[in-house]
Amino acid sequence: QQPVQSPQAVILREGEDAVINCSSSKALYSVHWYRQKHGEAPVFLMILLKGGEQKGHEKISASFNEKKQQSSLYLTASQLSYSGTYFCHNSGGSNYKLTFGKGTLLTVNP
Amino acid sequence: ETGVTQSPTHLIKTRGQQVTLRCSSQSGHNTVSWYQQALGQGPQFIFQYYREEENGRGNFPPRFSGLQFPNYSSELNVNALELDDSALYLCASSPPRGQLGYTFGSGTRLTVV
């Protein structure tokens, strides 16, 4: 089952904050977040494991709510380099059937 | 450390033909996953290989097949190509079970005409 991401697109000015959400109808065992710039491969940002803590990477952090089967990615004080499409990606346990969401296009303008 | 390399970068094939795409995994990674990404869409999981065995498969027909070799490199084979197979094919490698995330190659752009 494909995780559902929201919003589909967001436009920010440099320095503004954004939240991207990812939810699943099936139990999540782990959630990965990736960023893909146009014409490039997805780049791993972070992983959140079931029972794990909130992870952070500079001004990008994420949370994982196992009960609600949701994860959120927080981007604070956005920079131009944050522009790209953000994907969440869940793994469903032992069968390792790996599914990406449809992505959230983030555009940061000067 | 070397990253994930894929070859070729671009490919044009005719409907009905067969194609083989190649992927060298990042050093120390023994798990390889293949994804198909259509324009404007998220990557779709094709299958994953771990220690030379298929370890999970997405909703792709049997004409999509793969191999993993003892050095953990991998091939994706697609038979009887269809126009809808035109896409970017991404290979990603990881330590076992992807606990540290996946490292993606730059992909192979396949066009079926």
C-alpha cells in the first residue's frame, strides 16, 4: 500500500518553515525520507524506526507516530538547496515490500 | 568509497525487444533494490535481492526479472518491452534490510519506441 503524502506541493521563501506528512493504512515498521532534485537520483535524508526516537539532520528533522501510522518531516529556516521532491518510503516488515509515496514538491524561492 | 553505478545511462529500444540494465552496489552493501520511476511519479518497487536471492517483489509481471552476483552487483532484465516500460530505472543498494537507508544510482533512462 502506497503511503499518502501531503501536501502535494509547497512554495516557500528562503527562511520559512515547512512540514510534510506521510501516512499509511498499513502498519509502518520504518520510514525513510528522501529528497530528489530534478534529473537526479533520490538522496537519503534519514530513517525512523519503530520504537525509535525523532531523528534530525541539521535543520531537517522528522517524527514517527506508530499508533497513527504517520511520519512528518520538518524543514526549518529553509534554504534554496532544500528545493526538490521529498518522498517518504516505508518498509512493511518481513516481506520488505518497499513503497514510496507520490512525493511532495518543495520550491524555495529567494 | 564508491557509490552505486548504473549502466547504461540512456537506452532506446523497440517494442518487443529485451533489455538488460546493470548496477554495481556501493562497497559494503549486500542488498540491491530496483525501482521504476515514471515521469512525475514516485519510484515503484520492482524487486530486491539479498545474497543473490530475490527478497521481495512489487507488482510487476514476470517479464521483469533480475539477478544478483556474488560481488553483489545486479542486473534487471525486461523481456517483451512495452511502450509503458519507458521510464527511469533506479538501482539502490543498502546494508542488510536497509537499516541505514538506501544509496541510489543515477538511473538508466529507458525509452521504448
